[in-house]
Amino acid sequence: MDQKGYRRGSFQSSTSDEDMLEIAGASVDLSMADDDPPLDREMGGFSSYNGGGMNGTSTMMDFLEEPLPGVGTYEDFNTIDWVREKSRDRDRHREITNRSKESTWALLHSVSDAFSGWLLMLLIGLLAGSLAGLIDISAHWMTDLKEGVCLAGFWFNHEHCCWKSNTTFTDRDKCPEWKSWAQLILGHAEGAFAYILNYFMYVVWALMFSLLAVLLVKGFAPYACGSGIPEIKTILSGFIIRGYLGKWTLVIKTITLVLAVSSGLSLGKEGPLVHVACCCGNILCHLFTKYRKNEAKRREVLSAAAAAGVSVAFGAPIGGVLFSLEEVSYYFPLKTLWRSFFAALVAAFTLRSINPFGNSRLVLFYVEFHMPWHLLELVPFILLGIFGGLWGAFFIRSNIAWCRRRKTTRLGKYPVLEVFVVTAITAILAFPNEYTRMSTSELISELFNDCGILDSSKLCEYVNDFNSTKGDDLPDRAAGPGVYTAMWQLALALIMKVFITIFTFGMKVPSGLFIPSMAVGAIAGRLLGVAMEQLAFYHHDWAIFSGWCSQGADCITPGLYAMVGAAACLGGVTRMTVSLVVIMFELTGGLEYIVPLMAAAMTSKWVADAIGREGIYDAHIRLNGYPFLEAKEEFSHKTRAMDVMRPRKNDPPLTVITQDSMTVEDVETIVTKTTYSGYPVVVSRASQRLVGFVLRRDLIISIENARKKQDGIVSTSIICFTDYCPPLPPSSPSVLKLRSILDLSPFTVTDETPMEIVVDIFRKLGLRQCLVTHNGKLLGIITKKDVLKHIAQMANQDPDSILFN
């Protein structure tokens, strides 16, 4: 990545410590990725930072005493320096605290600064909840639009259209106000031609919605595709992807998420809602200087925003906080836990106020079970856990293989055609089966449902013997013809969902994985639940049933099996455990079902981990080559820092800058000929004694600014990184003093340090680079990229194949 655009006095910098990469498989034109203004123009302060805030400000009167725009900020596709960002925030907080004792105005400023975090969480919760309500209402209406339209008002969905109708309870879905497309065009709904017309309109609407979604994503916001969770995990670990959480991404993702869900593709809105909430958090950060100017503080806000996203996706505020902690966050201090809880609470309250489903619930598939479960039922629950683990491992391997094929073949060049073909196949296969024709959320709601007396669903068509009915609880009954029809339709739906989801996840439309995974598990669970129910009904005298399931009793709840299956499959795909169980019990409102959920979730995780260690999000992070150091995996190899550092044997010597003997021209030449993100500063080339570390970006901006604004700075001017520069002849040009941009306390390790300690340091401190010394002399440098390559090499993977090609 040689910088051809470089010219003296005006640097054109586009480098990073990590190479450029593809985001979610989308080749992105970086000129349009920057829909938020870069922080270069905003982060003018803190130019006097000296290595973690430990050395104080320089007393030297140089031109960098004043804040210099751009110094201390990062290029796109760079990793932030967590230590430096936290140090800046401590310095800022210390200054505000000291000033608060001087005047009332300063005290008010201190109070407002402390309160700004909570105000920001309130705004994020309100905006995320409002957008989630808008998405829910729009998607519900547009999903029903594929099947017909409401004459009382085209903006009503099927359910709302029939609310004021005088039809009986059993015919509540056949009200005169709602017309199918065949009724509207032909005047009648019966017959083969009417069926074909409805079929045709269903496919046409599905294709229109999905094509509009992919064209909007391709044309306006390439980052709006996919789930967004792998990229958010990477961003929260300290990587910068400008525009990924920007205004255009938020607008396009919100619109296209409604279109993608309405098209009937095998995807969900829950994962993308986390991305939407994080976009809200990132945009609102610009209202507060504390978060706008500090990348580490901003990531604390994004962790809380992710919690708010899951809170509105599932109506599970506590589950959202735990999801952020367990699955996406890299750095999660106690203060962020409290703020995440507050943001999730506000978001859930806002969505509840909007009441998008008209049932006072936050999700479509909220359900309550009343019958307790029996200890012997743990056996089928564990079987569902095994199924979930097997499905999760199968899905991850198949989906990653397909996504890799998409990236490496010509298939990736035709995203619109791919979406068109997959949507056409999905719609054509889905319409004949009523369980795949309905939206996936409605399907899950139907499968979770515990059959009552008034239920008219096929799943509840049992042979009724009302003489044995006691109160509201219906006894286990013999399955009627409707149940058997529903069983084979569900079996076909299961096969379709299992395979079509593999090709859908990762296309260039917003696509979540939570709902399709839950649907697969819920179908499998309901099938097993009905089988157990019929077994108990016909063989209640068997030893396994005789103790607890007498004839005429309500023993087995098939809906509970569907819920446990949904949790097992979601756990197998994402490898969530604690947050998954909490989300599921918040969905059902039943604390007594925690043990079955825990048993299924842990079994699915164990089975899936035995086949492959990575969850779907970690697998996509590795596929796309994001610089993410997984904190959950142990590094157990016996290598040392000297085995990993650069330069290696036979490599050119390490590029360094001396503290007071190089000219502006010398430094400009180094910057032009290399693409490193920073340079060690040494006393002299002979001694190689370390002084500090200077970032390439800070160096470029400082020299360019000095040439424009400081008199006497020319190519032969000496650059000095010390307090006292060596005396020069009177005829010499002015000295350029750059001590204030020098990090005087870079992290160093000795050449004999074990790599497991080095990896731990990189993980826990979020370092970009670490310098290697021997007896106080500089030997080399280890970057985050070197650590990732080394870990891949130790795992017998090609180190170059997984990093930013």
C-alpha cells in the first residue's frame, strides 16, 4: 500500500495498521462509506497527551500547545488505542472536577457532564423503541398486503381490519372488510383460478419487496446488509468502520428491514434491530462532547444501545443487558451495566406505549403456560437440545461454506440476482403450505400456543370429550384429522426452513438469524410435543406415565416443547446460554420453565461445541477477516515474543525515528516509503534506546500544519522530540518540536516474554501494538495483526487467508 499520493507539505494518508477489508462480503466504495463526518475535524483537544497521561504536559512553547485538529484521532479501518482513550477521559474528568471548585458555572458544567450519560441513554431508549414500533407495525401490514387488502382502510393489516367486524369468533379471519386479491379482482375466492391468482400476487409482492430492499442497500448504504452483529462485535472491540453506524445506514436499514421481513424470506428482524439501536447510539453521541471526542467512551454507549436493541426485539430488557454482556461487548464495566439496564428499560417502555401488536405485549409470540412439567420430560427436552446443537453446527458449516463461495466466485458480483432467485424459490415453495405462508413470527406464536376450547387452529383440532373437562384446563385428547394434517405440513415446513435459511443469511438485505433458528426449533419441538402427548394418551398405563399422567389428565403441553426447541436451536447457532434462557422466560412469563430451558440450552451448546467451537457471529468475523481477538479462547502454545515480533531474521531493520537528529525531509521520506501506523522513537540508531512511540497520523498532521503556520520550518529543519533540543549553528532553520505528540510510555515486553502473556495483554488492555526490548534496547514490534496471524498459525490455519484480503 505505497502512498503514491504523497507530496511534501501535503500528505494524502489512507493507511491503517490493518489492511483494507470487505464488510459482510460487500465490496464497499470507501468514498461513500463516510456518512458521518470523520472525527478528525472534531477531536481537536488533547494534543498535549503524553503516553497515558503519566508524564504531564510539555512546558515547551511549541506550536502544538494549542489543540490541533486531527491529532489523536484514527484513520478508517484502524484499531483504537484503549489505553490512550481511557487516559484522555481521566485527564478530562480530572480537569472538570478541579474547575468545579472555582465557580458556580463550572460546578453546573461538572453536574451536566455527570448527567449526560443518563440523558444519552434516555434518548437512545426512546429512539430505539420508536423505530422498533414503526418497524413492527409496517412489517405486519406489508406482510398481510401479499395476501389481500382492507376495504375499510388500506393501512389496516388483516387483524386490525377485522377488529370491528360482527363475524363470529371462529370466523374472525374471514370478515367482509378484508378482501383477498382474488376476491378484489375476480369477485370470488373459490376455485382453481382464484387460487392461482392469489399465488401469483403473493410471489409478485414478495419479489417487489425484496428487490426494492436489495436495490436500496446497494445504491445508498452497502453497510445496511446482513445482521450487523459480527461487525458490531468488531467495532466494540475497538475497530473503526466509518459509516457503519451512520445516518444513511440507519435510514436505509430501517426501511429495508421492513421490506425484507415482509417479503417472506427466511430471516428475522431481531439481529438487525441491534444494528439499528447501535446506529441510534452512535448518532446521538454527537450531541455530547464527552462521547463525540472519545472512541472508548463511545463504545460504552454502543454496548448499552445493543442491550436496548435486544430489549425491543424480544420485549426482554434483562435479557438484552445479558446479551450485550455475554455476546457482543468487549469492555463492559459496572457503570455500563447500569446504563444498559436503563436504556433497555426505556426502550421496552417506549415500545409498550406504542403497542404495535394491539395485545399489550412487546412481541407477537408472547405466551403463558399453566401446567407444570414433570421430571421425566427432561429426557425429550435434552433430545431437543441435542437436535438444536446438531442443527446449529450444520447450519454454521453450511452457511459459512456458501458465504465463502459467494465471496470467492462470480456469485458475489450479482447480489440483486441472488436475492431475486432466493426470494422466488422461497415464495413459490411457501405459498402452498399455510405454515410457511404466514410470517415466521406468527408461525412461532402458533407453535408456542397452548390449545384452548376456542382455538380454531388445525394444531388444536383434537377429538373433544367435554364430559371430562375440568375448568379451563383441557385434558390430553386424541388427535383429530386436523392435527395429523398439521403435522405433515409442519414436517415439510421444517425441511424448507432448514435449507432455505442457509442461503438467505448473508445476502445483501438486512437479515437476522434469531427468528428462523427459533422457527426450526419450535417446529421440531411441537412435533415431538404432539408425539409425546399422543403417546401419553394412548399408553397412560406404561410405567413411565403411570405415576403422573392418569387418563383424563392434562399432562403434556406441546407448546412448551416448541419453546424449549426454539431455545435449543437458537443456542446451537449463537452459543448463547444465560442471556438466551432469560430472553425465553421473559417471552413466556413463566419462571417454572427455567430448568427445561437451561437443560436444552446447555445441551445444545455442548453438542455444537463438540462439532465446532465457533458460533455463527464468530464464524462470520473470521470469514470477513475482522481484527477481533476472542476473549473466550485460551492461548496455550509455548512461543515467545521474539518468535512473533517484526522484524524477523533476514528482514530489513526496524524503521525508527531518532529523538533529535532527523530533519523534516528525513521523516517525510520514511512516511512516504512505509505504510506503518506508527514509529518507535529512539535516542540514536547506534544505541537503539527507546524514548517513545509516535503515530503516523499525528506525525503527518503536525508536519503539514507546521509547514503552513510556523515560520522557518523547511525540509532541513531538525525535528526534536525532547524537552531540550541540542544547540545548532545560528544559520540553521527553526527546530520543529513535536514532543507533545510523543507517547512516552508505550507498552513494552522483553523478547523472552511468553506469548500467552502477550496475547492476554492485547486482549485485556486493547492494545494496537507492543514494543519488544532486550536489556533496554529496542528489538522489534508486535501489532494486533501479528498476534492474530500467530494464533491462526498455531491453529494450523493459513495466517494470510483469514486477514483482510
